[in-house]
Amino acid sequence: MVAENGKTVMTITETLMRPGSWNLGLRGDTPDSIRTLLTYNDSSSGTLSTNPPHIVITSAPVPNYATISDASMLALSLYTGVVTSIEKSRSKIALTGSNLSWWFGNLNGAGPWPVGSSSDAFSSYFSTSSAYSFVANTVGHPRAATLLGNIILAFAMNVMTRGTITDSTTLGQVAGPVAGSFREFMDFICGQFDLEYRFNNNRSIDIGPASALFSTTPSVIVSPDTNGISGTIRGIPGEMSTKYDIGSTVSDVVAVDMGGGFGTATSTRPIITMIGTNNGSLIQRSSSDSAGNASTTAQNLMNLNTSPRATVKLDSAAQYALTRFCRPGDYVYLYDPSADIQDSTNQISFNGRPMFPIKYRVRTLTWPVEQGLNVYLRTSKPSASFFVDLTPYVVFETGGGGATDSTTSDSTRVWTSSDAAAAQTADTGGLVINGAASASARAVSVGDATRLPSGPSQATRGG
Amino acid sequence: MTLSIGWATGLRPTKFSPSYGSSISVEGTILGSSVNEFKARRQQLLGMQSNTDELFVPVVWVTDSTLDGYYAVSNVTVQRKSTTASPNGVFGLTLTPLSQAGNAAAEVTVQSVVRTNVLSIATMAPVVAYALPNTVSEDDFRFLSSLTSINRPAGDDAGALLGTIAVKTKTAAISSQTTFRTVTPASTAYVGACQIQYSPDGGATWFTWSGRQVPLTRLWRITNGHVRLTSANGATPGKLEVYDSANTRWESTSIQHSTNTSNPQAISGPGIGLGTGSSQPTISIAYNSPELVAVKCNDATREVTYSLQRGAMLVVCEWASIVSGASITFGVGPSSAVASTTVGSWGNVAASTDGQGNKPVYGYSPNTAASTVRRDVTNGWVNNNTADTKGVMMMGVVLDSAAPATGNAAADLGDQFFGLVSWSQRMVRRS
């Protein structure tokens, strides 16, 4: 990632249920003993194989890194990532990658898949009445999170372990996607059953409702002038902004579907034009490629664009190793009345000052690889130490402080099963993209800028 | 000619190059009468640099008011010269005016709601605005309606009248962010302003602290010219004082915290500032601006924050248990028994006036519904009836209780306590 001044910025971006990305630079004087470990070629088994190294970042040095066990080191990890590209030159080495979810679905959508014949245990997760139907209801079937966890365990994905599984109460039966990676499959199933998942730095996957995985009661407040701890809340100083945008606002939506059906939806919020009393008309015309879905498509697009979009952006938060206190998926308090970021129904007192913050879900967190952090390379070379210390050669950020960036059209919006169902019925193909990026948390792969969705049918984007 | 910059007074510039509209470099001597005063002035000057709680401070040139105004302070250097004689130090700094020095207004953003409480109290009338001594036509309160204006005289440390500010209360919450402007010359900017003060010599002299540095001394007080809360000092209990402009003096009552678990019972508990009678923890400054001061301290059991707002006749104390899972009892009351009557569902007020014609008021707002207010009317203290992990209390005084002024009765203080007001002030260009 290159900053405006041309300097390469060493950062880690973590995104809720997405691979995120990281990049790291090593100096030109990195010794050859380490340079040779930065390779994907592994011939140790007698056959040339692809063996990606990983990085492990800790907030404090691990003195016994040369002998520590894999499990112990990963337990200390602030961030564990797979190295997906290595660029070597005389003057520097550039490493980039993403988090461990890459193993379940890389940039091309490739990942493990529980293949097997119809007699394979995997088929037992599907209804016998229709192929590829994921069943999670009370009659003789475990619930969705347990099912996913069992699949991960049973089919020994050889990368991740099954972590903590907590089921939601949502039941049902859905038709699964026919193509894509296992991560996309998990995205789809979780969207249908009000579940979320988290790839942990210790190679485990936790699956459950958001409230089971993440802090839904904030323990952090970010405000321009909060520092220290007051009661149970930690204050972190940060800058934030609200942007209002009518670029997609509509008064009416007209949709046509494949079968020639016609549907409309009208906003309950009239638009006043420059003339004043006349109701303005901003009509959006759209189409759905599923027969009979015109009305639903029209209403879904109307729901998204009926009012001005407000995007709350947290620009920066000055805190070393921010992820010790806040992870993507957690809720934090944000408060800055001059940016319209306040909620008078929510009172807290911080260091004797009353504040009325909003509750805000952090979806993406970007933080610098700064001085003080320690970086280790996790190799798989049987003849070498499992971990190698890269810290002396890393080009660290000197700016210090963390940066948080999260955009959403609704600070407290959580993708519910009804949203997923609404999206699903608009297109029975299974992979649905709902218009703008603000709803991308559950739409498959929209958050990954490098990949376009593929599948048997494409949903139509509005606007 | 002498110069006051923020809270630092007794400065004599010996070299300055004013240029109207741009920065002014000032060098001079500090006319401290003692080493303690020099140290106080040094801290006051250094503490103003990059103080985000108060970016622009009033500067008053005693013999030439044409340069009075609001300035940001930077490039501060202070050096001690003499340990005995005055002047005992030299200083240098840069003053950068806000726009043109005198062209400034205080813009205050305020928001108020009913303090969340389990006593079913849904109405309040907190102080939501104030007008400083000024040219009234410059004030702008148009965004606040239905205000009740109360004139509150503010005293200086010794008891002389500094000036009167018009404090404005509003029944019912301002639910959205509201802003008002008040304009005052720099010479009256600190009338009724909140201060954190400390004493290096056991209470003989007091100095104002600038910024958020942690003071090393342990005898402290917070004041806004109307009420003043002083920490305990060894065996001497803390004090709650009210300013009486008719007699130009501060009138005090001894108070302390209560950890009593039954009632009636003589008050028992740590002093103000969590002193044990022999030792006392240091405080840290959570916020230090003219519109609000807040100081924090903790002992092994709890963390306590004392806060005072501009224009208020009461001090608020919030506390939280710092031992995970531990619930405790914690309140406040007079150090010696004061027969009291209950007021509302939240507090006690002295049944009779004290020797100075005043009645102290103590109130409590429990955190959880299971915990109501325990009120000892024999001894006067209040605390939480059921042990809890946090709570909030207030201590105030009804001045001249035989005929309290508008907004100063015990019930009014309760209204002001249950109105939770957040505000921040910044200096802006007036025109």
C-alpha cells in the first residue's frame, strides 16, 4: 500500500469475515538465511510442492521463538497471516498476504471443498429430497453452526480447526450455491441462519451469532478527547466524520423481471424540489433476472435508497496495538457531536463528563506495523526452526497509532435472516449482491475488490 | 505593567513585540512572592501549552487593555532565578491571537438529558447555559427557548466578589445538540470559571492548576466561584463551601464519604479524596476547562470522580468499584450529625440552617433498581441501600435557606442533579 507521499505504508487490514490484507517490508540487509526461507518451493518430501510461509505478529517479544511450539506461539499472536506474495530485490523484500481465511477461499475462489460420493457423510447434511439443500431444523438435524463445524471437523480441511460453535435459534432449509469456495459457502449459510464466523489467529474457526463471538456491549469509546480508563470503559482518542449523500436517493423504483412482470415501489419520504412545494421525482428503473420477482426487487431497492445515505467513518484512533481492545466485529462507542455522532438515548459518563455516544460496529480495522511489535516467520521446514524472527529486519511504521476505517450506511445495522431471505428470493441462484457497498457485509465477495462473483446466475445491481 | 495569561498572574513583560493580528513574543519576569508561587506560575504557564481543554486563554494587560483578548500560548520557557527575592523567575512565550485579539466569543455546545435513574425521576431543570458579564446584545441564546435566568455571584479565593453571571436553567431536556454564544472581555472571562486548585503548604496558600498534568500534592479543591469542594487533609475532614456575596465570604460545612450499612448511625467512611485520616491518594485530572473540571482518585476499593460545572451550585461525585465483581456501599454526608429532612426520593437537606444561614443538601442516584437511597435523617448522610458496583451522588448547599434565591432551593438542586448536561466551550471569532 503506497501512501500519498510515495512511501510504502506497512499496515494490516482486518475485515469482519473477509481475508483482509497485510503488507510488510524487510530491509535489503536481511540475511540470506532468511531470504532462502521466503519461498513457496518445498522439496523436502522429495516432490516439489507449494508451501506458503506465514507471519505471526506479537505485541511483545517472544524470547524462546526458536523452540516454542506452534500452538504456544499462535496463542500469543496478535495477527497470523498467510504470505501470498514475496517480492525480493537487492534493496528490499516486500511481503503481502491476508489472514488465515485465505485458506478457505483465495482470490480466485479456490479453497477446500468436502468432496465425496452420495454415500459420503457429507450428503447427510443435505435433504434427500433435493440435491445441495442444507438442512437445519428441529427434526433430526443439528443446527446450522453445528453443521458447519461438523463439516470442518469431519472433512479435515487440513488448515483450520473447529473452534467454539454456538448455534442460533434460526432454523430452516435453504438451497446452497453450486460453485465457489467453502468460505463463500459459509458466508451464504451464515447469512441464512443469523450466524457469523471468525478465523482466529490460533488456526481455529468460531461460528455463532454475533453476540456470542463479538463484544456487543462496547468496552471502548472513541472520541476526539477520551483517554485512559473510566470504570469499565477504555477511552481512545480518534477522529471521525459523518457523510451524507443523496447520490442514490430515489422516490420510486420500477423493475421488470425476466418473465415480463412489472413491479413498482414508492417512497414514503417525498422529495422537495427547488421550486418547493412540488414533489420531486427521482425514478430508478431496474430489472431482475428471475421471473416473478419484479415487485420484490423494486421494494428491496427502494428500502436501500429511500433516504439519504449516512456513512459514519472513523478516520483514526491513536492507540498502540489497537486490536488488543477492539477487533473487527466488535461494537465500540463513538462520540463527536460536531460530526453528528451522538445518541441522546444512550448516556455514559467518562471521567466525570457525560457523553451520549452511538454504538458502532467495527467491520474493518487497519493498523500499522509499528515499532514495538514483533514479527515472526512461520516456516514449515523440518530442518529449520519452526519460527524465525524477522523483527530486526522489518521496516516499521514510525507514525505510531492505529487507524480504524469502517463504512456502513447504518451504524447498527446487522444483516438479519429476513434481509438475507429478501436478497435470496430476488434471485434463486444463490449468490446475491444487494446494490451498494453498504450492504456488502453478507453479500459474497463484494468486499474483495479483486474478485467478481461467479455462479450460475447474477443478481442485478440497482442503479 | 503586569500581565495575566490564563490563570498565571503577576507576570511583568520586559520585552515584547506586539503586532496587531499576528503573534506576539513576550519575555518577562515572574513576580512570585515565594518559591511556591514561582512553582505555581511555572506550572500555569507550561500547562497552557497544547492544552486541548482550553486552547485559547484570556490575556489581560493591566495597564493597557487595548491588547486584551484571547490567545493560544506556545513556545513557553520558564527559568527560576532567585529562591528568595521577587522577581524569582523569567519566562518567554508566544501569544497567537484568535482572529484579532478582542474579536472572540465563547461558543458553547450543550446537550442535556434526564440522568438515567431507577427512582423514576423524569423531570429536571439543569443549568444549560450561562451569560458572562458582558455586553448583553452580543449574546446569542436564540436556539434555547424557555430559559429561566438566575443571577449567581461568583467570588474569588478570598471571598471578594468577582462578578455575577446569569445562569440559565431549562425544565425538560435539550435532546439535540444546541449551541449558544456568550461574549465577554478577557478581564471577566474567568468570572465563575471552574478551577482545580492545590495547596503546597497544608492549606495556607492555594494556586490554580493549568492543564491535565497530575499534581503531586494531595491537598486539592475544585471551585467555580459559587461552590467549592476541598479534599480532606489528614484528620481534617473535607469541606463543602458556598460563596455568600452579601457577606463577601466563603461559608463552609465539613463533609466526608459514608460507607455505613445501617441507619441511623454516625457517619463512617473515607474523606473527600478518599483520605483515611492519615494518608490520601493523589488525584489525576480528567478534565480542566472553565466550563467543567473533573478530578479522579482511587483507593484499593473504588475509583471516584468529582466534577463541577460552571454555574452549578452542587458538586457531583461518581464512583465505581474497581475490584472485579465486588459490590460496595458508598455515599456522602456531614462529618458531624446534622438533623435532616428528606427531599424528593433522592436526598437529605438539613432540617435547620447552620450558623451561617445555609442548609447543606446531599443526594444520591442508585445504579441498579434493587438499590434505593438510604437516608439517615438523624445524621444527614445518604448512600445506596443495596451494595452496588457504581453510583453517583451530589453535594450542594442552599444558600441563605430562609429565603433561597430562585433556583437555589433544595428541590432545585435535585432538578439540577438529575439533569445530565454535557457541554464543551471553544473560543471562536465573534464577527
